[in-house]
Amino acid sequence: MKKTINPSRPVYLLIVFLVVIFTISFSTTTCVEARKNYHHGKTKNHHGTQRSLHKKRGHSPAPSTPAFDPYTKKSNIFDILSFGAKGDGVADDSKALQAAWKAACKVEGGIVKIPSEFKFLTRPISLQGPCKPHLVLQIVVAFKCGK
């Protein structure tokens, strides 16, 4: 007996293949976009001044309280330190992360920045919208290898 090929099966496989390709290409684009503002060795704060990341190794220093409004519309970068995060590895920084996310959601191309020279402690949280397009969560990671 001869088997007949169901004409909908190749179409189904083609659709699944296209969905997989689209998903992979979209996730790759998102990763590239998250890294495009990273500058090796230096970081800029809201006022454009630079500080070296290499000088901040070792114990996490206590950040000073910002003397500016963290909700300014001058920049689309929202550093969680500007929203009250301690970055000492002891205090819960969850509320600061949620506040930075909420502010970045209001700006197209908003970037929530989590700098690597500090140790942030957060509880499990959900970062939700609605948000403007092209929102980025930028986590600059520094790894320290053991002996």
C-alpha cells in the first residue's frame, strides 16, 4: 500500500522552523543591544564624569547620596545607585531596582544600569511594564576567579 503525504505536514514543519529562526535571531539582537553602551574600563554617570572601574576592586565602597534628581529626563540611563541602592551586599536593593525599572519604562530606549563594582542584594522580583520600546537591563559583570 502506498502512503500519501499529507500536504499540511511540510507547511507545519516550515512554520515551526521559521518560528525557531525568528526566536533565535530576536534573542541575539537583544543581547547585542544590551552590550552596545558598555565601555571597557570606564563608566559614565548621569553627569558625564568618568570613573575607573579598575580602581574599585576589593571591598564595595558605600556610595554617596546623589545630589541630583534620579528622575531627570536628560539621560535614558537609570543607574540603580541613583534610586537608593546601597550596593553593599547586605541591604536589600530590590526597591531601588524596581524604581529604576519603572522610571526607565517611561523613556523610549531606557537603560537600567547595574554597575559591577558594587554587590547588590535583591529578593526575587518581577520587572514588568507597560514599557516604551527598546528597554534594556544592562548588567555589567566582573568575575573574580578563586585560587
